[in-house]
Amino acid sequence: MKWVPKCLNADQKHQQSQLSEQDLEFFRRDPNDFLLQLLTMDETWLYHYDLETKQQSMEWWHSSSPRPKKFRVQKSVGKFFASIFCDQDGILLVDYLPKGQTINAEYYSSLLV
């Protein structure tokens, strides 16, 4: 696995370029084997809400009275961080970061063991 920082200096850019060329050469030799070994990962914040049921939001009003305005903006009850790992066949792992834990190389390494 190769970790790529977001802000690269000149040496890191050169090293990343060399690694990319190696990957491209590996792909040229055997595209099928390359795809079998390819693993991708993405991260996202997921928010959850306590929604009103239709019953909870019902109001009595006269047929001639104006309809009440409902605002859609609602503060989320909470959020959590998800890491999703995929290969050519689909999703391999979805991990939810425990509250209070820091994301670092050690955390990611523990996910892939």
C-alpha cells in the first residue's frame, strides 16, 4: 500500500511520478492481474437525523386557511466518519471510526490486517 500526502513537495512529486510509472508498466504487462490487485479507498462523513413521522407533523386546519410553512433545514443529531474499501468486485469493507479516535497510519493499517 502506498500513502500519498495531499500537499507534495518537489521530491515527493518526483517519487509519486516514479511510482505511477511503475504501476503503469505493471498494468501494461498484465492488465487482468493489475486489476485483481487494485484496492481503492474513500472516506466520508455521514450525518443522521431524527425525522418527524407523518403522524407527528400532522396539523388540523380549515380548508380555507393557508397551508402552514414547513422548513426543511434541520440540525443533524450526529455524524460519524466512514472509510470504504473496494476492489474490482465491489465493497470489501466499510468501517466507522469510533468516537474520539484519531485517524492515522496505525488506524488504517489495523483495518487492512
